[in-house]
Amino acid sequence: MKRVRQTKTATQRNRLLKNRVKEARKSILVAVEAGDNAAAQEAYVALSSAADKAAKKGAFHKKRADRYKARAAASIAKASA
């Protein structure tokens, strides 16, 4: 039953990491829609950190983290232009 315990621990960790990324993405979206570039930049830093950590821990693939960061940066750039 060790495998069950390991899976439970990994699932909890992955869920936490994924939720941090999801919250950061949402905060960027809200900031961009509100036109608050400073808040969007701060949220981007949080997203970048959270996504890289989640990829490092194996919650999802590194290219997925890169894609999230690229799309967020593009939306911020588009909103500030």
C-alpha cells in the first residue's frame, strides 16, 4: 500500500502547484482587462515562478510552462500597446 500513499502525496503536491499557476494566470487576465499594467507585470512574475516550479516538480511539462508564460507576456504586451 506504499504506492497508494505515494500517489496521494504526489496528487496533493501536483494539485497545489497547478492551482498556484491557475491563480496567477487568472490574476494576469483580470489585470489586463482592467488595464493595470503594473499589476499585470507583478502577476507575470508570480506566474513565471509558479509555472517553472510546477514544471521542475513534474506537475506538468516544461514546454507547457513556457507556453503559459509566452501567452501571458503576449497578452500583457498587447494590452500595454
